Amino acid sequence: MFERQVKIITSGNIIQLQTFDRVNRKPPKITRLNATTWANTESGEIYQPQIKESRKDTYNGLKRSMANLRNIINANTDNPENVRWITLTYKENMTDTKKLMKDLTLYQKRLEFYCIKNGLDNPEHITAIEPQERGAWHAHTLLIWQKKAPYIPKADLEILWRNGFAKITKTTDCDNLGAYLSAYLSDTMEDGKTTKKGNRLHLYPPNMKFYRTSQGIKKPSIVWTTEGNARKNISGLRKTYETTKIIIIDDSPTSIRYEHFNRLPEKSQ
């Protein structure tokens, strides 16, 4: 009897169960023949991939990227008191993404030196970039410590940034920071429609990775199992975890069911 497959993603305090009617996890064997032509060595099919002009042409890819970002954030921010959310903007209308990436690298190095100089632990970071309506770029960065985040004055952050302004956003009131920040960044399509931010997708250069992380950032855990085994695990989870919400997402051609569980705080020893 065919059993549906379940993908279990554990991201810090949040567990997601995605149920798939059909799953093909075996990638096709593709060989590049020349600069513009590829071949499937199993089927013998020859094809020329279409070049995507922007992220608006690859909406599904954007959705996957946002989901990955959300899970990475949740895998590293289970204690909001250890996190600082900083937004870095330019004084001028800065539209050069290469300059933005270079400026972010220099800012991160200056921040590391600042922490050493002031006797602070160096934080890990998750940084995502976003276009404004006028085409200018800015960055959102999560600074993550292993203990309670230290106080760093806004003025000091702006001196370290050297390009404009720094804004600090409170994170302690959010129990699902990954979902909140990824939604804030995208506000993208629902039911085939785009919101105001969704209309900016064409501003992202093709194949651009709009977020990056430091080396110490943890990756979410991904496990595949059968639906039967997953149901047994859910029974145990309900006894030790507090259910937060259930979301049903119809993602053609496969219907995916998400169930979220928030881990209960561990008892102190």
C-alpha cells in the first residue's frame, strides 16, 4: 500500500511536518553539452534552459528561498533575548547591489573589532537585503549571541555602518521570528496576487541570493519518513510540546500540510 511521505523540518523551537502525495527525491542525470544546451542522460532529451530575467519570473524559487530563510532564522533565534534586529539604510539613493555587499562585509568586520575592543562576544549574523520602492537597497541583519544580547548604542552602529542610518527593531515580543521577518521582507504573492512589496521582485537581479549567514549559523534539521511513522511521532509530540498553529497550504500540483509545534521551555536543572 502506498504511504505518503512526510518531510520533518526542525528549526530551533519550531517543528514543521510537510505531507506530500508524491515525492521524487532522485535528481535527473543532466549533462552540459555546451554553453546553451543540456542533455538528460537517462531520457536522451536535449533542451536549452530558458534564461530567467528576474525573480518575478521565478516566483516559486523566491518562495523556496524565503522558506529556507525562515527556517534558518528559527533554527538560531529560539531565545529572542539573544538577538538584535538591525536595519541598515543609506543616506543617498544607493542602487548598486555589489556595493551593498561590499559595504556589509566591511561593516561586519568593523562590528567584530568593536566587540573585541569593548569586551563583548562576537555575534553570529543572518543578513538579508531588500529593495525600496524607489529602487534603493537596504539590509536587515540579525545579530545572534549565545547569551543575552549586549547593549550597543544606535549611534555606535551608525558609526560602524558609515553609510547612513541604523534602526533597532524589538524581537522579544515575537515567538516565530523567522516567519515574521521573512513575511516582512517579502509580503509576496497570495492566491496569485502581489502586494506592494511583491511588485518589487523585478528589482532583484537574476539568480541573486538575497541573504547570507556567518559560519557559525546552524542549519535546520530535515528528516524524511512515512506518514504512519510521522503520526506516531505526533502523538508523542502533543504530550511534550505545545501546539501553536496548523496551516494548510495548497501548492500546485501537490497539496502540502504544515503542522507547527512550539517546544515547551526546558526545566532548569
